[in-house]
Amino acid sequence: MNQTFKHFLQNLLLSSASDDDSMELIPVITAEIEDEMKPVDLPDELPILAVRNTVLFPGVVLPITVSRKKSIKLVRKSHSGGAVIGVVAQKNTLSDDPTAEDLFNVGTVAKILKMLVLPDGNTTIIIQGHSRFQIDEVTQEDPYLAAKVSLCEETPMDKKSKEVKALVQSLKDAAAKMLKLNPEIPQEAQVALDNIDSPSFLTHFLSSNLNVEVAQKQELLEVNDGKERGTQLLELMLREIQLLELKQEIHTKVHTDLDQQQRDYFLRQQIKVLQDELGQEGPDQEIERFRERALKKKWPEPVALHFKKEIDKLARLNPQAAEYPVAVSYLEFLLDLPWSEYTKDNFNLKRTKKILDADHYGLEKVKERILEYLAVLKLKNDMKAPILCLYGPPGVGKTSLGRSVAKALGRNYVRMSLGGVRDEAEIRGHRRTYVGAMPGKIISQIKKTGSSNPVIILDEIDKLASDFRGDPSSALLEVLDPEQNHTFMDNYLDVEYDLSKVLFIATANSLETIQPALRDRMEIIELTGYTLEEKTEIAKRHLVPKQVTEHGLEAEDVKIPKATIHKLIEDYTRESGVRNLERKIGQLVRNTAKQKAMEEEFTKSIKPEDVVKIMGSEIFDKEIYQDIDTAGVVTGLAWTSVGGDILFIESILSRGKGKLTLSGQLGDVMKESAMTAISYLKAHAELLNIDYRLFDQYDLHIHFPEGAVPKDGPSAGIAIFTSIASVFTQRKVRSRLAMTGEITLRGKVLPVGGIKEKILAAKRAGITDIILSQKNKKDINEIPEQYIKGLTIHYVDRVDDVVKIALLKEKVKHPLKLVVREEKIENE
């Protein structure tokens, strides 16, 4: 409720309680007076008084201060003549000289009960509303507003109606609740409200004094039906009650919080006194404990000075201040870091080699490089740790290799996953000015390991991302540079920390997504996929025993022979590593575990034919050499991310105009190899006794089977050439022969990669002869003898050598008859 309601109720109470007969009382409208109060006679032109921020309702008494010149003239003339005036609320409250457009259309006829002239020149009048009217036409604006009006029809409320009685009671209850929620209004005002027995006057009185916008009050005034006006008023009052209750609830909470803060303060002071009396640790004792711990730290002089400065600042802080716990956390972090604390390295290289060989089968180059690093470190004892990056396909043991290095060295080990890290602060930390600031991952992991020379695995370094929060890969440039990381600065730590003794080992599946500057700081060690033989050994030594133990079986319960492991690798997995192979082995072991748990009879040795019963039909088909007596079919060797494979190349000729067609989802490099091969053959057709006119009279189609599999690379160059040469000469291709090598327009055979994987794939497919570039001989020398046993390898330098080895003199069984059409030359 607003101040007018408060002022009126207080005056109402004082008037009814006074015994001074000289005091002029403002009458309260009773039912009898309301019935007798007939509409006054309206003049032809009714003077209009514009009021701001209030609406006058019939029967309601209001004091109004008049300060405008036009309004003062109107009031004085009307009061002296005993006339009535029209009171209308302004739409535009900012207008000091309102016109007809600035006023609402409905107002209230009022009678001036009293007029007081104040010393400042303003005039205060007390008016009482009578009837509602509507402005029909504004007749004048000077010296004051006047208009022709008509009274509004009013539908009164039936006092005897149950609905009206319930509405009146609801309005009185709501008013009583508002009085209770507003402590500024004396509770005696309830008595005055109880004495109002006129439903119409109660509605008008509460509408006038409700604390809502002028527009909402005007809406109530314009309602002609008394019952409808009461209903709308009740809705507004209930909304106001909700606001008052919410205000009181907030006030109570704030008051409670303040009381709780004061209570907590006094309790802390009492605890401090009690701690001092009992000799227990308080803020002062905590600071002393920090100083004692600092004396035992072997940190550099700049760090010691920084710590002293920070702890002196903490001593000056109020323990109740918000900065105090932040400063305590920072000092604890400084003290927890292992400054100049190193674990002793175990330089027994023979023991290290045994551990690496026991944990990882194969990976000879990687293990050799690690042993070289340890050997130099043993001799020099102060070598800066290199940054190794193990690069290779998933599942080949990159992460576990780092764990084995830590185990061999006797160092602490920690793994940092960088996949999906987007915030630079994850590496460098947040500045302590931020709320919830934390150190970066590097320093946090150093604290976790408890030594300054751990082995830290930076896992999935190629999966680092960047966004508006910064580029974490750029933040790693300092961390992974042996020339800079001895003065690494973490934003949270704010002092330099020496990372030069940390052995960082990064892992990556792809080098393309690593920032070039970051890649330049690391020594890249490539881990190729495992061969069939290596996977078999890994399964026997590591995977099978691990799965047997994890499934609650004994070693004698399950036997998986080599043949079964071979079937799993070739028919049920297609990967570089051994993760999926481990899952398939686990599936076999679970079948045995189920049979044992159900007390059924089971075979301890799982044979290859049992695999199909347990796991269903084979998922993959392996390529086996097919001895086809057809011209143009040649076997090539391909490298894939899951190992080596053989690749068939098919060529066919058909009558046409020399069109070349390539199919099999080929990449640009492989298409260019085919173009190079056909160009060389056209240029040297006479060496193979090929009529050059055949190239223009026959269309050539070269196809690579398994068309859904993308293929690319230059290594099929000589195989494509041999296929084209065979189809144009119809000569037979040597049986069980495969080849790989890049071809040039000069007829040179260039070396290619992935030789080890290709050789093993050829041997598995039943190939006996292989053609390689002379420069690939060094790759063959690195392959163990047992892998190439039974293979004849032909080294070539030129394409002519390939033809001599690959194409036999004899024709195929059903050769295609290539006929050259004679060209007709017409004389002009």
C-alpha cells in the first residue's frame, strides 16, 4: 500500500478518536450516506483538473497539491462558486501543460471539501469523488481545461448475493494481510476497514490506495460492472501480497545471514583464544609450520626469496579475509613440489634390456634407441633428456612402452592425456588473480610423482586442439625444448621450474596434425604395425595369460595353439596393433569360463575349427595367390595401416580409339603411376615387338579389385607396367610372382616403403618370387632370415629387367588376336 493509504487511515483513526469539536472531520462513507449521495447536477461545461500519478475513485477523499497556474485558477474559481470539477489522470506524466491527448477518457466528478494556501504559493485541496464520467468533447484549454461530459452507467453490486458477500470478505482478508505484511501502517487501521460495509466504497477505496501503476488503476475505474471491478481488484491485491511476502522473506534471509556472520566471527575469536590457551595450531602456528618446512627444502635462491615474500604477506593478512585461504593453498603447493629432489637412476643396461624384451615383443629400433639414450646418460651423467615421440597406429604399445622405460630406470611414471585439450591454461596454469586458479598439468604431475626427474607420457599429442582459450600446442613448445625447459614458468607457480631432467615421451597416431614447430622439437621414432608372426608371439606371451587370469581361470584350463591364434588374426581382426586381437582372445576364454562355471565338459585346447563355432563365420577374407592363365593379371604388393597385403592388377583390351580407363577407387598418385607406365610402354613398344598402331585402335581398361577400398601410392608402378605389357603381347606372367616398385619415364625402378610388411604378406599368400628395386636391398637385410626363408628375391634397376623376369616367352592358353586395321589415306 502507498503513503496515501497510510496517511488517510492515520487521519481517519485520529479523527474518530478526537474530542476536539473544533476539528473539522472528513466523513467516512457509510451505506446510508452512499445511498443518499446522488449524482450532482453537471454544468454544460465541466472544468477538468488533470492529476499525475493518481486516480480518483467515487466516494474516496484525497488531498491534492496544485501547483500549475491553470489548475490554481480552476480550483479557486470552483471552490469560491461551490461548483464541482472533473478529475482525470494524465497518460503522459511528464507533460506540465497537458492537452486532451495527454489525458485518459474516463474520470471522476469531485467536490472540493477544503482548500489550503501554503506559504510556498502552492495550493492543497481535499476533494471527494462522486460519480464517474466520460469526456465527450473538450471545449476549451484556456484559462483551464473544460469539456462536455456524460456520466458512466454503473452496475452496482447486490449486497445480498452470496457471490458478492464472498468477494467482499476476500477483499477484506487480502487488505488485512497487506496491513500485516506492512509494518509501517498501525494495526488499528484494521478497525477502520472493518467499519466499511459498502461493497462499492470498499472496492473504490482499496482500488485508490493499491500500490500499482496508474494505468492499472485507470482500468479498474473504467469497468462499469461493480462485481467485475472487485474481481480484478482482488487479482491485483493477491499479486501485491506475493511481492510483499517475497520482500519480507528476502529481508529475513539477509538479516539471518548478517546474524550468522557476526556469530561466526565471535566463535572464531573464541576458538583462537582457546587454541592459544591449549597450545593448538592456529593461523600463527600454521605460518610457523610453513617456515620450518621451508628450511628443509633444497630450492634455488630465487624461489626461497619468493617464498619468504609470500609468507610475510600471509602473516599480514586477516585470517577471515577472502585472500587468506588462496595464499595458504599457494604456499602449500610451493612446499609440496619436489624442488631439486631426484630419484636415482638404475643404469644396469642388461637388466633394462631384459625388462624391455619381456614387456614388448619386437619394436627393436625403439628399444635400441632407448638403450642408446641410457648408455649416454650413464657415461655423461648430466645429459639433457631428449624428447622422444613414438609415432604409429593404435594398439602397437606406445603408451605401455613408456611405462616399461620408467620401470627399467627406476623412475616415477605418470601419464598425461592430451586428447581434446583446448585451453592453454591446462599446460601453463592460471594466474592467481583468477577465482579457482590452478597450476597446469605439467607442474601438477611433477607434484604427483614426488620427484623432478619422472617419466611423463604425453599421450595423444596429435589430438591437441585450439580455440578462443589459446593454443595448447604452442604452450608445449617451451616444455618440450631441452634448451628452454630448465627455466619453465607456470602462470600459477610464478617462479621458474627446471624440467630438463624429466624424460618426456610423446605418443601420436599421425604427424600431420602436430604443429611443425612442435614436431621439430621431438625425435620421431616410428612404430610400424605388427606382423602375423609378431602378433602370434605377443598373444602367446602376454595376451592369453592376461585374459586367462582376468577371467578367473587357471593356465591349464585353456590352451590356444598357434593355428588358432593365426585364424583369429587373419579371419577375425584387421588392425596394426593387438587390441582387437585381445578382445577376440577374451571371447574365447569367456566361453571356456562359462562352461567351467556351469560344470559342463569342455575341451581345454581350442582348435581353429572351434573358433567358428564360438565366434561365428569369418569376418575378413585374406588374399591368396591365384594362378590364373590370363594375360594382363599381375600380383602387386601393398602396404596398409593394418600390415601388408597382396594386390591384383587386371588389364583388358577392347576395340576402340585408344581410350584409357582406370577403376578401383584410385588416388591421384596411383593414377599418375598408370599414366607413366602406359607412356613408357608406348615409347618403347618395339622392344616388346608391339605394333604402335594397337595403342590407337584398342581401348585399355586397368582395374584394381576390391573397388570399395581406396588405393593410392606409387609402389604399384612396375606391376601396372607388367600388366599392360602382358595384355598387349599376350605373354604369360611368371607363376607365383609378386612385385613392388615405382616406375619413371626413363624406365628406372625406384625403391618404396613398407618392405617388411609386404614380404610377410607375400609369404602368407603363397608367393615364391618377388621383384624389388635394387635400392630396397638394405630393407631386406634388416628382416630376420626366418621371415624370408623360401622366397627368391629379384633386384632390378630398370623396367627392362622386370620384363625379362616377369614375362615368359610363351603365350597364354587362349590369347586374344590383336588385329591392326590398315589406315586409308585419301588423295586430295
